[in-house]
Amino acid sequence: MQASPELAISLTLALGVALGKVKIKDFSLGSVTGVLLMGVLVGQLDLLISPTVKSAFFLIFLFTVEPVDIVFRLAEKSSVVLLNGGGFAGPEWSVRVSLANLENKDYEVIGKQLSETMQEYVEAWKESK
């Protein structure tokens, strides 16, 4: 792999995605976490990778959207914390909202913030076309 670091990066992505799809009962890591973990392992090999290749693969990784990314973005942007529904045997592209201990107006705020966050993703997708 020293002779072809691009192959190491590609294998990291492929194996990381595969690792992320492994399910134990209703739990899976997801592709992003799988790739990050595989990257840590491959990083221990001390491969020399050119800055151009690093940047290219980092950008590919950075702009990959996973369902959990939306939940993190929502929390960063508005301090609304939801859970990815995929971790609870729900559809992968769903969120889980607690129905305990909140006032009705709180759910309106959650819905508004979630809608605004999703609209940002739609706008980013439209701009990329």
C-alpha cells in the first residue's frame, strides 16, 4: 500500500462503508462512523499521501450526507437535539422526537427548526446541479 496510497484510501472508504452497514440487532454505526474508524486503523500504517489526494478524498467524504448528519446540523444550528430514527428500528431517513416533558409550543419550534434545516439541504442540492 506504500506504493499506491490512493488504493489505501479507496479501501478505507469501501471497508468503512461496509463496516457501517453491519447491524447488530437494530444498531449500526453508519457509513460516516465506519469510515472514520477504518481511517484511524489505516492511519496507523504511516502511508505517505500527497496533499492533493488528501484534499480530494476529504472533500468527497465531507460532502457525503448521512441521515445522522441532519440531526447533528440541527443541534449545531438551533440547539434542538433529536435522535436518528434508524437507530430505533425506524426508517433510516427519520428522526425520533421525545413526546415527554415538553410543552406544545416546543414541538412547534422543533418542527420549524427541522423544516428550516431540511430546506438548507434542499437549497444546497439545487445549487450543486
